[in-house]
Amino acid sequence: MQTMLQALGTYVKLAVDVRRGSLAGGGVLHADCESALLQDGSGPDDIWGADWHPLAQRATFEALINIRPRLNNRSMVILDPTIRERVAQIVQSLLGGP
């Protein structure tokens, strides 16, 4: 976690692969994390952006990489509650939290 916090200090930008149940974190941009997952074999439609706030032990679901009109997500926020919940589950299982 300390390594991931180096970029921004108080929170961590994440990219989460909802199919594989994995994540990458710690970049200055969500796109940095997305790139790491793509290089590791994740599919572009499976990756969603989030932020992890370690002091509060919670995730938020807003990122530029979430703007995907062809997947019916025209917002920076993950609009589909099923995808948002899957992202939350993966983040909580890998990073902690309630």
C-alpha cells in the first residue's frame, strides 16, 4: 500500500478487472493502471476505474476511463450497479475494508 500511495499520498487510483478479479493501483492516472492490466492480458471492456481511500477503507467509482458510451456508461461514474458492486467486492477483498 505504501508504494501505491507514493503517487498521490492520501488515496490510490485503481483499475479493476471485473472478469479476472484483479487490480492495478498507484499510478498518477487511472489510465496508467489500466495500461498495466492490459499488458497483463486483461480485456479493455473488463477494466473499470476507481479510487481507494485507505484511511476510510472505502472505494469511490469515478474515473475518466469509465466513460464508455458503447458500453452504455456515459459518465465518469460507474453507472451499472452490478459492475460497481463487483468493483467494490474486488477492491475490498484485495485491499481491505468492510
